[in-house]
Amino acid sequence: MENKVLQIYKYGDDVLKLKAKDVENIDGKTVDLIKQMIHTLHNTNNAIGLAAPQVGESLQLSVIDLTMGQKEDERILLLNPEILEAEGSEVGDEGCLSFPGITLNVNRSAKIFLKTINLDGKEIRKEIEGFMARVIQHEIDHLNGVLMVDRVSSLKRQLVKKEIKKLKKDGKW
């Protein structure tokens, strides 16, 4: 299968608001999707995370690469992920491929205890903190139909919607 850059769905597309279905079978189709998502991630401006719903697939699947393709062994694959525990809180700037050109200050847990599975179907449990914890929470939100704009005040949300309207009018969305 040829690697191609997948279409990124933007705010307003219905697939982004759905709770994604669990990955039932880790088969060739799933592996191909993961490869295409990684290719898309590495060929999209400054992207570090991509969830399956953002490419139109309503599946509990996300890829994260803070190194932007520099270190393959640091890439994280989230399959049917679940945050078992979370503690602390910190506000930080977040961007999102589904909100091109927009960043928001979002409050997230400082530390999480994550459960996910790997490509062999083996369960992995891991404690994660700092920036990676923020990115994982952002990606898991996507898998649950929650967007970063849902995590800010209604006033801020209205300002973002106004900004998007202007970007659409100017043909930049």
C-alpha cells in the first residue's frame, strides 16, 4: 500500500464529535492505517499527534511522535487507551491539526496513569507526566469526541468560532 498523506478533518466535521469505536482486530488494515497516519503526521506542518477520527476513521487509535520522525523508538501508539488515574493540574498552550492556526490555553492533569495495548494486543500500563501527558490527554479526548475548544470557557469558545468564521471567509480554513 502506497503511503499517502490522509485528509485531516477540521472542526465542524461530525466524525470529530463521535466517541470512537474500540479497535477489535489488529489486522493488516489496522497496521496500514497506522502507517498512513504516521506518514501523515510526519508530512504535516509541526504535527506531533494524530487521532484516527481526525482522518475520518472512528477508531480508538492515535499516534504520537514528539520527535517529528527523528526517533522512531520514541513514537507512541495508543490503541484503545484509557486514563486510569490522573493527578495535578497545569495550563498549557495547545494546537491541533483540526484547528489550523489556532492555539488555546487548556487545563490538563499534570500526571496520568495510562493503559493501552500494543500491536501484539498486549496491555501496557505506564505513568506519564509533563508535556507527553498533555499530548496523550489531547489525543484521548479526540477518541472520545472531545475537542480542545470544549475544554475552554464559553467566552473563549465563542472567540474561537468567530476566528474560524473569519478564516473560512478568507479561504484559509
